[in-house]
Amino acid sequence: MAISADFLVAMDTRSWELAGILARFVEPKLCPRRILCFTMGLRLRSRGTTRPAFGTASVRSDKKRRSSTCSIWRRDIPPARPARNGSDARATIAVIIPTFERPEMLQNLLVSLRCGNRIPDEVIVVDNDPKESANPAAIDGLSVHVIHAGLGISLSGARNVGWRSADSDICIFIDDDNVVEPDAVSQLGIACERREVGLAGPVVFAGDSGTVWCGGIYRSVWTGQTRCILGGESTMPAASTWYTDDMPDAFAIPREVLEEIGGFDEAQFPIHYDEADVNARIRKLGLETIVVRDAHVRHYGWVGLSPGSAMVRATANGGLERARQMALSRVRFHMIHSSGPPKWSAVGIFLPLWAVLTSIGCVGADASWRTRMAAVRAVSAGMISGYREALRVQSKQGNGQDMVEVKEKDWAESDGLIGALVPPARMVIANALKSLAFHSGLHRLIFYRYDYMFRPRELSLLVSCITETCGLTGPILEIGCAAGHTTVYLNKHLDDLEDSREYVCLDTFAGFTNDDIAVEVGRGHDRSRYSYLFRAYRKEWFDQTMANNHVDRVSSIQADVNAFDFSPYENVSLCLIDVDLMRPVERSLQEVFARMAPGGIILVDDCRPNLKYDGALAAYLEFAEEHDLPIDIREEKVGVIQVPNT
């Protein structure tokens, strides 16, 4: 059944209230203004029907009193209220401009500010380029203060530096790839002088095209999907202002609101979803976040809609960390600002789906293959980091903003319906998968298997040596680390000891070198025994194993120990040498022994006669004899060199 625009306009207050009840039942955070505008209004627009100006109710500052009659479109701004400064004088305005390597765009923005009918009282340019590239030319009648912050990709950090350096009542944040129309600053200032407004944004046009790029943002709490209000349109609605969930590129916030929420969260949202986080925290104060129809800004940056292209562009311009942060911030935002079933719908279903579709979009983007694959890796890394946090994150309110405390948390601790359903669901799924594995032969891959290259008593020796050297501060070296299973085991013991020593792993991650094998062949061994051993390893796989186990102190280095420069490492507290053959063991002992701390310990694995790895034993015995050291082979396999305390 088709619903006409006239029917929607004719809906009375009782109908709106009924819609509000239904909306809150289906989705507590999705009020009828969003349901009707975006399920009906936007469809009407796509069919060429004139958009109705929904809603007739006045706006109230008390969040609990914002009844279901409030709509996204409002016909008029409420009557004027006293300025925030408590006087009849107009509020002062500061414009904060973060910039990074775009001097020409920055100059154009400054010129447009000077040509406006309300010249800002302060203009603060925050240069995030470590090379200090922002040096704008002076403009008569415009007071510009440049701060060289050098914060790189941290847009939130630059905005915080800017507003905290200003003295004005209202802070307008504008990115450097925009130009303001003459009325923009004055209209945003007027809107922010009203006490019910916590944030006011302009209508942002796509450059000189005459069409709107963004007239506000609608974000679904169920799916996380965002849509630009008025995107692609060239005519404005009759309403003077309307609500928005988010506002990119340009927006105004009263100073007292910034102080109340503590500014931008540069720790958790340095580059992406920073505006969304601020908008959400402002609304939690009971204030409105709105778009002002008569404030216009023209955006000359990227206005594409493809998330894959956006990620590739971010990777090309800002590196892997920027794209990774963009993916990570999505998960963080919904973990902090969503709750109940909508939270788990977004985090559990739609964000993984977004990651898959975005990765596919990255592959099809217009860029080099290397850049596209880097973007895919960045998306994956960001999502993985986000879900690791999600497994142990606990949001709590502090100082007017959501803080995140990282701690271990079992899913059974979840509240409400989720808490009741998740544990049995996990049990059923786990039992089903294990039963399938048991009957299909996949148990060889899924069921636990002892996967250490050391016997338990040898692991016990390694653990006791780490404990014995706990008082030393020098680094721990592991020469030959393979897949990293023993590395994880030993680092968990270091965590238990609260030992902060640096842990360095060195490996070729490609098996034995030809020169090492040649020495063994000269000692009478068959080359075929060594040619394909330990070749099924990669440094990135090793690093991922560390990350999967939350081991962050380990530094991995891919190198041949025979050519490696050990000079950066002094006062080594413990060294585990597990490279099996004579030549690499000899070089390791020669380089490390001279750099050991008093009381340090060297452990050489495979020090026992055998047909394949007797080279380690030969190198150990030769070195001990050369340096007049006692032969100390423990657990029938591990050669030990104890460095004297003096």
C-alpha cells in the first residue's frame, strides 16, 4: 500500500504519539521522526515527490521531555533566549582550522572567512604537519594565530589544541578543505546562542556543483549504517533547522559544552568517528545537535560514497594506521554508545558484513594493487583490534564522557536478555562444532594438541631461568623462534611476574640458510635432511600469533644470525639459542656472550648427540672449552652457560 506525502502531513499529534510508542518498542533510540523520514520521506524523495515538512512540536531542552511529536524537520527556530554569556552582547566566535599539508586550501578558507558578514573574533590554525607546512599569508582584518602541533593524523588532538587555546564563547570547527559562504559563521553563532543547542552544523555542498553533499547524518543504531541527509539535492526544505546524529567537516559547539564533555576523545577516536562520539556525548547532556539551513559551506575534498574507495584513499594519503583506525573506531563507537539488542546487532552482524563488503570494495578501487591490499589488511587489522577490545571492554561514565576500562570479562556477565541467552547459545554452538569435528576427522585440527618443541621439564627449566634473572633489567633474546608457541608461553610467565624486560626474537622465518647447511654437509650429514625444515613460517604469522595472545612486549626481527648486528643489545639478561646447526649456534654464542649482564644465563637447545642436530652440541662444547667454561647440560638437552655475577 503506497503512502502519500499528503497523508503524512495530515497525521495528527495522536498519530505521532502512537508512532513514538511503536518506535520505542522496536528500537528505543530510533524515534518516529527517523522512522518516517528515512523509511518514507527519503523514498518519496527518490520518487520525485516533494518532501513534507514533518512535525509541529516545539523543541524542549530536557531530553526526557522530547516527546514523540518531535520530528527531524522543524518549521521554525524557537524564540530567542539570552546569550550564553548572560549579557545582551553577542557571543564571541572562534574558528578552529586543523590543517595538514594543504596550504592553498587553507588560504582559500581564510579568505572566505574574511569575506563573511560576521568576521570571527579569533581564527586559530592548528598545523598537524610535523614539517610545519602551514604558514598562511596575512589577511587584513582577520586575526589568525597558527599553532604548529605536529600531531599527524590526530584530528581530535588538533581540535582540542585549538579550542583550548581560544577564549571565545562559541567554537566553530572547519576542516581546511572547505570554504564558508558569507552567512555561515553568523548563522551558526546565532544557533549556538540558544541554550537548547549543543552543536550546530551547516549544510555542506559538494564544491561548486550546487548539490548538497551532507545536510546532517542519520545513523542506524541497529546496523551502524550512515546516510547523508539531503545528499544530492539542490533545494532546501522549509524547516529552518533539523536534527542530525553526526556532522562532518564543519560544526559549531558552545565553549561551555566543550568544557562539560571534556572536548574530543583523542585517545579512542583520533581520526574517525570523532565527530560522532562528540555528538553522542552532547546529546547525553540533553542538548540538541542540529543543522542550520541558512548556514552554507562548500566542501572541496573527497565526496565519494564507496567505503572501499575511502579506505584505499586513506591508506594512500595517511598510511595503514589511518585506515586501521577508521575500522577500529566503528567498533569502538557502537560498543560505547549503543546498548542492548541494537548494540549486538550492529557489532555482531552488520559491522563484520561492512568489513567484508569494504574489503571487496578496496580490491576494486582505482589504485595500485599494493595500496589496495594494504587497505584490505588495514581494515582487517582495525576490525580485529576492535573486537579484541569488545571482548573485554566495559563502558563507564566519568567526567561527562564515556571512559573505557579494559579488563577481562566473560560474556556471561552481560546484562538482561543478552546475558541470559549468550552462555547457553555458546554452549550449544561449541558442542555442535566439536561433535562435527569428532565424527569427521577434523578433530586433528580443532582438538588441542601439545605443540611445543620443548618437553615439559625443559619448559620448566626455561621458566625457572626467567624467574632467576627477574632482577636484571637487560633484554631477553630468543634466537630461533619458529611459530612463536614457546615465545607466548614464556611471555605469559613474564606477565605473571610483572616483568617488563624487552623481549627480542630473531629468526630467518625461512628455514636454514644454504651456508649453514653446507657446514653440516661438510660434517658428514645429508643435505636433504635440512633443505625443507622450518620453511613453513612467516614473520607476519609470528607477529599475528603474538597479537592473538595479547603479547605486546615482543619485537620480531627477520634476519640471518650470521650477519646480524648485535651491537644495539647490551647487558642481556637471558638468551635462548634454538637454531640447531653448528654455524648459527657458534655465531650466536660469540656475539651474545660478550654482551651478557653479570648473572645472566645463556641456554642452548639440542645439546645432545643425535643424527640430525648434533651441530648445536658441537658448537656448545667447543665454545665452553675455548672460554674455559664448565659443561652444564640440563634435562639431557639444554646447554647452560651461567655468567658470573662479578
